[in-house]
Amino acid sequence: MASGNRYPAVVESELPVGSVLTASGRVSAVHRAGEQFIEDPFTEKELIQLDDALTAATRSAKIRFNVYVGDLPGGAEAIFPGTPEAARSVLIAVSPNQRTVEVLSGVDVADRVTSRICQLGVTASLASFGEGELIDGIVAAIRVISAAINAP
């Protein structure tokens, strides 16, 4: 006899700040580096949009995608080693204050994510960034890079 679960696996009101419960039931969370924000920089809708793009890109390319938004005093190279699965990932680092976008690939995927593909991602983001649409620019970069990578 099948019986439904009377208790949800995730209680949305108990999720930490920066986490959302998506329509599919997955939890999408922002992992903040450095100082905490006084107020969230992105809306729930924007976080879901970003999570959907990251999930789709990771699944299709079989490469992890990481996004960093914040100041880049030492450039993206200084941050990249501390990101999850750095060796087999792509980092899209955006510094709105410095007006900088950098895309790096890990050593294990450098043959699939070439400097040309990284440049395509930067180029794809610029139009949206120019209009002040940070999430749209990041999502555009993720989609273009993922489409340009040949899945193994």
C-alpha cells in the first residue's frame, strides 16, 4: 500500500538566507564568500534563473560551472583554486565595481574549455551587463560556454 509523506523533506521557512526551494523540489543555495551582504543582492527569481542555467550547463557539458560576483583584487586566478572542483570546472567571475568579467577553466577541462570558448562567454555577457542586467549577463555566458563545449 502506497502512502504519501505527511512531512515535507525540506521546510522552506527553515532554509538559510540565500536558499530557495525550486518548483522541482530541489534546494538552490548561494554560497557566499567573504563578508555577508546586508541585503540580498539577487531576488529569488534571479537565483532560480541562475540555478537553472548552472544545472542545465553542468548536465549538458559534464563540467561544473561556478560563478563568483564581487571584487577581484587579485583577479579571478586568486579565487579560482578555492572554488568547488576547480580542476574540472569553469569559473565565471564578475566584478561589477571594477567592471570586469573573467572566465577561467580548470586544468582537467582545459582541452574542452579553450581560451576561445572562455572569450565567447565574456562576449555573450557584455550586452546585458551594459544594460545593468547582471544575472542576464551571467546566464548568457553560462549558456554560450556550455553550448560551445563538446560533452565527452
